[in-house]
Amino acid sequence: MKQKVILAYSGGLDTSVMLKWLEKKGYNIIAYIADVGQNEDLNIIKEKALKTGASKVYIENLKKELVENYIFQALKANVIYEGQYLLGTAIARPIIAKKQVEIAKKENTNILAHGCTGKGNDQVRFELIWMKSMPDAKIITPWKDKKWLKQFNGRPDLIKYAKKEGIQIDVSLKKPYSTDENLMHMSYESGILEDTCNKPDPEMFKLTVSPKVAPDKETDICIEFEKGVPITVTNQTENIGIKGSLELFTYLNKLASENGIGRIDIVENRFIGIKSRGVYETPAGTILFKAHKDIESITLDQEVMLLKELMSPIIAKLIYNGFWYSPEMDFLMAAINKSQENVSGKVYMTLYKGNVIVTGRESKFSLYNAKLSSMDEEGGYDQKDAAGFIKIVGLRLKNQGVKDEALGEEISTK
């Protein structure tokens, strides 16, 4: 019997060629298509896989689980990689890889394959999760295979092979970049974008309108959080209320897209040590991350907030590098979940031409005390106490100043 291989299949050039290439090597290819919210007809991709040589195709709807167990968990931690990237691709990979292992177990095989290149981050993300979820997995990665690399140097060779084998493809040498889409974002990289001075073509963007053509009117919204998780979105301008994790995330994607929100153009550091230029659209994520950080501003103790600020970039790096399922991630996320116990309340925002403007916030767990912070009344705070406080916290600085003066006088006398 032919050995079964579970191939993570997107229907694109690379995985389509890989499917045929592996099938001709004598493997029984089972294609796995993860539905993570990409705007594609997955049934057409399924038919393409079968025509290319797959014996069976799984289409797995992962959208709701992606939002609830991955996007919202990352939201709790306020993770932003290198201060700019909201990790759209990296957040989706763990659930895709995890489900692939589940399919392999169902099909009684331990052979897994992906189409990630040997220069990128995704190869690490997939394989680390496979190693954790299926320690005895046999991993096939053509872009790290000598025979594959001898046959395929790049896109021209892949296109030539696809035409020879009658594989339907939607790409050409003229396509100036590559994309990856899920509920969280759309990414654009390679091709013309490899020159860091090349301005993205306005026609390139698929999810968001340009702020230039966004409506000339504001959209007022309210997002309600419970324990760090958004539970409702209210469009106050149009009197529309949305509940449900997937539903509200999808609705925020729509609102943000219409208002030109979520575009960034960055150069990031890949795990393997290569700098990479990426252009991203992250509509709903941009709104939610700003709203969540704001509700924390009135519900988190200042020292807890400081610890979270230290932890967030560490967690972001773990997610980016593929360590979602790791002991250190479990440890840090336990602390994050603890921090969110009182992160409940409402954040009011205005969306306008690419901008997300916070206009107010409220919570029954608010630590904000208007009387204490007021400049117009005492509010239970004796300002005279500040004198002693400053003397104590400044004692070491005063001592250092005395020492500096003494050393200065000693040097001047010499």
C-alpha cells in the first residue's frame, strides 16, 4: 500500500506542484484545506486537489476556534511583534498545524507535509507544532529536499512544471507579490516589495479601502469586554448591535475595511535571521487591540500593567517564532489570564479615514477615581504627604549628588 501523506494544501502554485510531485513519487496524498477565513471558494480548491492527484480532501472550518482560542488569547496579551506587527499569519498557523495532526491520526499515518520555503517563518511554526503534537511524525518539506531544489530553482520552474502536468494555476511571472489571507489579516510580500523603497500599488490592497476614499463621516462604536474578551460591538451611528465571537470579529473587519483602517508597511526580523519587508492589512485586529489596551488602562493595577508590558513582547516573539505550544507559553499565558479577571467594561471609539480614536471608557472594575485625580478638590488625598514621599524616593539621588560634588572638588584641586 502507498504511504499516506497529509499535505497542507492551499491550492496555490507551490502546494499544487508539490501534490503532483509527491504523488508521482508513489505517495497517497490526502489534501488538507484549512478554512481560516480566506476569501476563496474552497470547493473549487478541493476539486483542483482531486484533479491534481489527491485521493481525498479535508476542508476544515477553523474560523470560530481561530477567533476564540488564538486571536482573542493574543488580544488578552496585547501582543505586537517588534512594536508594529499584529501577528496575523503567526496566530493562524498553530490551529492549522494542530488540525493537520488530528487528520493524520484519523487516517492512521504519521507523515505530514507543507509547502513552506526554507527561508521563512512558517516552516518553523508548522514543524514545531507537529513535533509537540506528534513526536514520531515524519516530516516532508520539499523546499529543503535536494531533489526538489535541483528540479525547482524558483517560480519559473514551478510554472513550467504545472503547465507540463496540466495543473491549473492562477499565477504568472508578471504577478508582482505573494499573499496570505485569513480572518485576522492579509499579508503581501516578495516580488516588487523586496525593494524596500518600492511604494505598494494602491490596487494591491484587497481588504481595506484607502483612507483617501473612506467615508467623509465618522462611525461611532462601542466595544464591550468581559475578562479581556470582546463580547459585543455596537455601531452607535447606525444603531446596530453584534454579539458572538466570530460575528463581531467579522463585523469589525467590515467596519474597519470601509474606513481604511489597518494598513502597515514594515521591515521585520524573521526567526531565521533574515530581514523581510511585509505589507499588512489587519482591520478588526487594529480596532480591538487599541480598545483592549484602553479598557486595561482603567481596570489594571499599575504594577500588573508594568509586568504585562514586559511580558507582551516576549509572548509576541514566542508566537512569531512558532512556540505557541510550549511550556514557557503556557506559563506566561496563565499569568495573562489571571490579569484579565477584572478587564471588563466598555470602550467608545470613533472610526474615521484610517484612524481609530478612543473617546471614552467605563467599567464597574474601574480603578480610576475622579476625586483623587482632580485638580479642583482634595478628594481624600493630602498633598502635604507628597513632600515626605519625594524625600524618600529621592534619597539615593541626593546621596549620589553629594558623592558627585565631592569627587568633582577632588578632581578640581588636582
